[in-house]
Amino acid sequence: MRLFVSFVLIASTIFIGTFMSDASESRAQQQSAPAYAKWGRIAMEKVKERYQTADIIDYLHIGRSVGNKTSTEKFKLWLKEGNREFGVFVDITFDNETEEIVNIEFKETDR
């Protein structure tokens, strides 16, 4: 009987330890994604729609401007189209409550 109880205790400890380890890894992965990641994906999607023949070769999150009703995430993407390389500033303005996109602005730059 003691052997059976010991086996059950060992098995449950291993199971709980594995479960807790998996849960901790999942939380760490969720926490490692920056808050602006969603907006960065949208910025890249919209740039690809606008510049269909260009490749995105670099990406920079500039920052967030927070307002009372809306906020703006700012990015700079570096593109290559043939022999031409250029930057595109992308500003995504969204509603603070609903996160609905209000406006997206694009501005090309050679720097």
C-alpha cells in the first residue's frame, strides 16, 4: 500500500510540475510580445498593400502618442523596390476604447 501511495505522489508531483512549467512558458510567451506588436503587423500589412512590388527590409517602432480619445502608434519601415531603397513612416491612429482604426497615414522618406 505504501508503495502505491508513493507512486501516486510521485506521479502527481511530476504531472503538476509539468503542467506548471507549461503554463509558465505560455505566460512568458504572451508577456514577451510588446504592446505595439498588433499595430506593427497592421502597419506592415498596409505597406505591403500600398507598395506591392517592394520588400520590407527593416522595421522600427518609433513610439506611441496617447490622447484622450485616440492614440497613435508610429512606425518606420524601410523598403527595397528594385534598386531603390526608401523609408515609409506609418502612423496608425485608433480609438482608445474600441481599438478601432480611425486613420492611417503614410509618408515616404529617403532617410
